[in-house]
Amino acid sequence: MIEQLLNAMPLLKDYKEFKKINKGFSSDEKYFISLKNSDEKYMIRFFPISQFEDREKEFAILKTIESYSIKAIKAIEIGKIQDHGYIVTTHMDGNDVEEELLVLTEREQYQLGFEAGQELLNLHKIQAPKYIESWYARKSLTSFSGCPNIR
């Protein structure tokens, strides 16, 4: 099935290799894709068409992140094909941090944490979309009224 979907997408129809990605926390069906005659590498995520409106918002946020020079994937394309929604992003080479931390020295781990903090600082420069309530409104003490230790 994935081959049929890729062949129907102009950007990815000239693929050299595709490989299913089984890692990650989302239930999306994810694939790594490399193209013939190119060094370009992509990831495509298929999701239920019912989530399309929310995924358009996610796509827009990824586009915003690009303008802040943050080390992150880049949003390439969003669309619908057959009965699926999909998002195509660039693919970042690398290893899972959970595995990588085990082989790094304490100093290297500290440096990696510092760099991650710098990226997080850049993320905090981005204004939340207008349709999202403020953090204070979403996490006010009234939302914790059911917690026994908070009065």
C-alpha cells in the first residue's frame, strides 16, 4: 500500500528507498524515504483523515519554527490521499538520545543538555497561536481543584 501512496505523490514518487519507522510515541504510521539522484531524506507520517484539521495547525507551527533557526525538522507538505492524511517533513539523521546518553561522558551529557536548553529558549520566543488560551488560563489553580494537596 505504501508504494501506491508514494507513487501518487509528485514529491516522493521518485523514491529510492522507504523504510517503516517503528519508534516514537505517536500512533502515526511513519516512513523514512530517500530519493533517487538526490541526498534528500524525508519522513512521511500517515494519520486518520479525521485529524486533518488539527494536523494543519501542527504543520503551521512547524513552519513557524523554521523561521527561528531552531534545529528541528522542516515541514514540507501536508495533504490527503485516498482515506489518509499525511505530513511530509525533512528527516534528521541521528541516534535516539536514550541510547546515546549511555555512551557519552558526563561532560558530553552536560553539553548536550546545555544545547537542548538553548533550543528550548529559542522555542519560547515563538508566540502561541491566537486560538490557544494562555498557559495561565489553562493551568490555573481552579483546574487543580480535584487535587487533594492543593487548596
